[in-house]
Amino acid sequence: MKKSVLFILAAFAILACACSKYGSNPLDGDQAVILTPSSKVITLDPSLEATEALSFTWTPGSNQKTGAGIGYTFEMCVKGDNFQHPYRYELGRTTYRYFSFISAIEDSKGKAISLYAILEGWQSNLDIPAAIRPVIGKPCAIQARIIAKVYSSDIEPVASEAVEVEIAPAIYIIGNATGNEWSLDKAGKFEYKGNGKYATRYQLLEGQLKFPYGTLYFEDKSGNFGNCYVAPVDNTPVVSETPLTLDKSVNNDKDNKFYINDEGVWDIELDINEMTALFTYDSEASGTPPSLYLIGPATGNAWNKPGLEVNGDANRIYTFTGKLYTGEFKFLFKTSALDPQSWQPAFTAKSQDDDRENMVLHDDNDYKFVVDSTGVWTLTIDTRNKTIRYAFDKTTFEPYEALWMIGSATPNGWDVSEGKPTKMEKTTTHIFTWTGRLKAGYMKFPVVTGHFKWCFGAKSAGNNQDLVYNPVTGTDYPINVSEDGNYTVTVNLNTMKCTLDRI
């Protein structure tokens, strides 16, 4: 892990004591140079790269009626260092009285100057007393001043009064309790409140949390959250309104998470000076759970279309009743998948086809749920126990619009992924045909792509005529093609018969 990333969120505060060989006399009678920062408190987040982090402006100096030009020098140091080890930049003669820093990790980008790199240098500078040296992951203060020099040998340079800025590290929230698993690019961010205190409000699920500080990226953009505020013991349970101790991980030397048991809306406050965390459960806001959105071809829309809203009760039981189409679906926490950020959090199926009644929250496999018939379905979704129950109104059943072929006898084998199974042509209600070359082998007829289970197959081993629907019967016999050749395959779901005619 790069030191620069570790360092980053060592936040620092700005600007120095005006103690030096330079005086603070007015430049022209009572006219003094006045330096003004863009903010007295900033949150430094180097992952923002070229974003301006901090800037300064100042009033013009005076040449004390000499007619000579004026040059400016910008100085900045850790508070308490009295400009003994400053960052210094010679601006020279300029009428453009503006100086700024960017957030980036790198030292510079063109003429842009990295505030992060300056703070990192102070952190590692052993000549700066340890008592005032910046600390990883903590706010700190810095001081700055402008020195005006009249280009005349008999006039001493004059410094502005030093101004002070507090610089705090960005702190994030990450974990499967957020619904985004451990994805760095979707980590939430705390708001800095000053004096080492941070706050956020979050809709949390049951699961784990920890709090990375600093940038979330190395220079090469690889994710990193080795520097975190963590729990003192792994899976420390969170209790509402009970202060908990914060611990600190550097280079991922500790990986203890906090554990959320109660899903709902939480206010989280961190005090990194006192090293405490306070979680407060908002029972009123949590009493009305957020909506889920059913999305996918089963809704009648493509995956990239807005989903159907499903409302829940206080027990986080969601119920949907409505027309669904033969196909796949899953549940999002947001209305649309048009925005990539909306794909998570999501409830998906626990396995590909043997279990469509148990859910997982954001599983990398992204298995889908399936409805195998078009008509009116009632879905009961229990997000606490992560189960789904299905009820189909058989009086609303509509004939299948499509049927496919998979198996070693078919052109694309047993590959059930979208676009791979061979699609049959619907000739009339419940009757499908296909003509082409088959190989000696086996095949079945799925009603939806992507799954092995929802298929029509042979009623018994070696029976190539009588069909059954596997999810209903529990059998898994394929149709046998005895030899290579050109065939017309006909599936008649009215009579539940299959014919293979050699041509």
C-alpha cells in the first residue's frame, strides 16, 4: 500500500503564527495586506483529483510611495511550527492575487499544486516537532501568510497576519449493511462537523460496517481501504444511543467491523478525537420501510427499464400482486436501473435454478428469480428472513409465447445463457416447431433462458413422446436423439407430446 494513500486523510488545518524575521507593519500607514482563505474548514479528499481544495486571495500591498514594484511570497506551515518548516511559493510581481491547491495525490498537474502532497511531506518531516506534526486520519490546523516585498533595498518585507484553516480527512462508510457490499466506488461519505466530529444518516440493512478514511484510490486507481476506523472487536453489535469505542486500522492491520442487527434508518456520529462512535436508530423513519422495485423481463420490460414498485409493512414484508410474464426478475431498492448506481442494493436468487424461494442481498453471481407462466402472480417477499413465496392464479394463465431447445443434440449445447438456446417457432397456441440439424444426444425445452430447471422434458427415461414439466413433476429426463441428421421437432403442449421427424 502506498504511503500517500495511507497518509491522505490526515487532515490538517491551515495557517501559521506570524512569528519570524518579517514584521507585520502596515505597508502604507494603516494599509496592511490581508490574506483570506476560501474556507476556514475544509474536508480533503484526494480522490477528487484536480478539484480545487483550498484557495487564498489578498489585498494589494503598498510600495510606500517609492514607485517601485511589489513582489509576493506565499508561505504555509503546520500550526505551531511558526513557519520554521514552511511550504513556500515565490509569486513575484503579479496583479493576480490568487493562489490555490488541488486535492490530487500527485505533487502537481501542470501549475496545479497538490495540498495532499504538501501535508504528506509535513507528516513525514521529522524536523517538525512530533507534538504538532500531522497524524494519519486526524484533522489538523495549518497557517498561511503573504509576504510583500517592495523592490527597494532599504524597505523590509512585510508579512500579513497569519490565517488559520482546519483541514479534515474525508471519512466514508462501507460494508454490506449499506447495501453496496464492499464496493469502494459506491462508498457513502460522512459530513465533517468540525472539532473532529463527523455525521451521516443512512438506510442500513442487517450486516457489517467500517469507516475508511482518506482517498479511496491509489494513483493507479486501484481500490484501497486499508486505513479505516473500525470496531474494537470484530462484529461488535451496534446498540442505539450507546457510545461505542472506535479503533484505527493502518495498512489493514485490523479488520474489525461493527454489526447492524436492526434494519432501518440510522444516524451515525464519529468523534475521532475522542475515538467514539454513536449510532441512533430512528424508529419513526424506520417504521415505514422503503419500497422495493421488481425489475426484469418478467415485468414486461427490458432490464434497463424502470421497475414495478412493491410496498412493505412495518415487519418488512412486501407483497406484489399483478400480471407477470414468463421470464426473470430481481428486486432493486431504487426505481430504475437506467442509472448504474441504481443496480445496488438488490435482492437476487440464492442459486441459479434449484432454489428460487431464498434471497441474498447483492451476490456477485446475480442469479435471477423466475416466473414460468404468464398471468397474475402474488409474490410475498420477506426481507428479514430473505424468502419469497409465490402464488399463481391459474385462471389467468396465458399461452407460452416462446420455447427453446437446449442439450447436447442442439446447435449450442447446454448453454442456457441469453442468446444461446435455440428458439423454436410458435405456430399456434401451445404448439412450437423447429427444423434444422441435430446431433446424436439429448435435449430439453426451457420456457425461459438462463435456467436449466424450468423445462419440458421426457416423462420417463427413453420416452421421446410424452412430455412433463420438470418443476411440477420433479423429474429430469431428456429427449433422446439417436443419430445425427436433419429433423423437424414439434412440441405440442396441448397434448404434451413431442415428435422428431427425420427429413
